[in-house]
Amino acid sequence: KPPPPPHFNIMTVHRFQPRDSLSYVQERALETFSLSYADQSIITGYVGKDIVQIGQYYALTRFGCALDCNDPHFNGVDGI
């Protein structure tokens, strides 16, 4: 029998800190999102906008800032 998955704890993961970014913009009066998947996992949070750099390329893009997730397998995935 495999061991149980680790417990997801939003307080112990490395998170994006909007206040540390000089280019972060909060989307429309705290626009939120909630994503649910077939396996019953749910991620909720808010939408932000910032400049993302990959090598020499830069882009202003929208992204979700996760605040809560009920599945520990998402811990550390794409900044969650």
C-alpha cells in the first residue's frame, strides 16, 4: 500500500509575492478563480498580471495566484 500523500500547507510553500515585484498589477478589483478537476481537486485564488521573463524574451501576462488547494500533489507545481 502506498504511503498517504503529503498534506498541502499553503503557509510552508514558496509563493510569488506581488509586493516584491515592481511590475505586478492586480487584475480588476480582485478577480478570483476556482478550478475543479475530475479527481475532485480544487484550486482557488485571484488573477494577477506581471512581466514574465524567459531568457531574453519578456511578456506582460495574466496568471492565477493560488491561495488554496485541497490536493497536496499540486504543491510546488507551477509556483503553487
